[in-house]
Amino acid sequence: MGKSYSYDDLITLFENCINQIKKLKETSPEKLSFKPSEKAWCAGEVVQHLVRFNELYLRFIGKALSKSDKPTAGQHSFSPRFLMNPFIRFLDPPYKLKIKTITQMKPLQTEVKDFSADFDELISQNRELIQIIRNAKEARLNLNRIKGKNSVFKFRMTLTEFILLWDAHQRRHFWQAEQVLAMSY
């Protein structure tokens, strides 16, 4: 078993993400558009990628929650399953191994100079997830027993795992964006 998270711990993860997004959003459009190489993404494109992936996460989570049976929790903390824990940790920054993204998740508009709408959408998605977690807390849902299919990775995941994967994926790319921004100075 991995680390245990309470509902409030999970909410805090995404409140921290929102703070990171807001900090990145304060960066000038020129720096957000800087690409360290032809094939590399600029920080703004990283944000676009996250928005596209988060749309999927929200859909997966929504489908898992739409099931009629919603088991309640006797406990108030949740952990990823044994085999998922290393996968989630693998995404943690700083990372040494780059992973090629699937074509559908690549940034759409690579010449955009104003990424503010993308930042706003990313904040909105994180707030939506926070509200989902708050609703789960209020209903005392067992995040370890509600499962859904991840059509990208082709296996079933618990809500806990979806949430932690979302967090790790975002933190990985926030780190990536910060590395790119550091090169732009």
C-alpha cells in the first residue's frame, strides 16, 4: 500500500495545483511561448496538454461516479493499490525519463501567444475536481471501491488512483514548464 490520503489531503493537493497554475499564469506571454528547441513544448503548450488530459480525467471520474452503486467509506483515508503506486510515483517530478504523449493529447495551437484562456480552463478543471472530492466527502463515498475504466491506459482504476494520477501528471508538467521557463531567461 502507498501513502494514505484523507478527503482533505486530496483537496489540498489540488488547491496547491491551483496556486502553481496562478503563479505560472503571471509569466509574460513571450516567456510562455518560448520553445527551447523545435520539437520541445513551450510552457503554454504544456498547459494546453494538461487541459486536454484533464478533460479525459473528468470524463473517467464522471463515468465512475455515475454508477448506481456508490459504496460508502468506513474509513476516511484512501490509498492506491499496490501495483498502481509505482506507476503514480513514476510520474513524480523531477523525472529522468520522458514519455511520448499520445497524438490526441498534444497541444492544439502551437503559435498561441496568449495562453490565459488555457490557464483559466486548467484552474476551472481543478476546482471542479475539488468539488467532486468535497461531494464525495459529504456523501462519505469510498474512493477505493468506486472504479472506472481508463481508456487511455486500458485498465480499471479506483477514484483514488484517478485523482492521484491526475495530481502526479500535473506536477510532472508543472516541473517541465518551470524547466522551460528557466531556459527562457
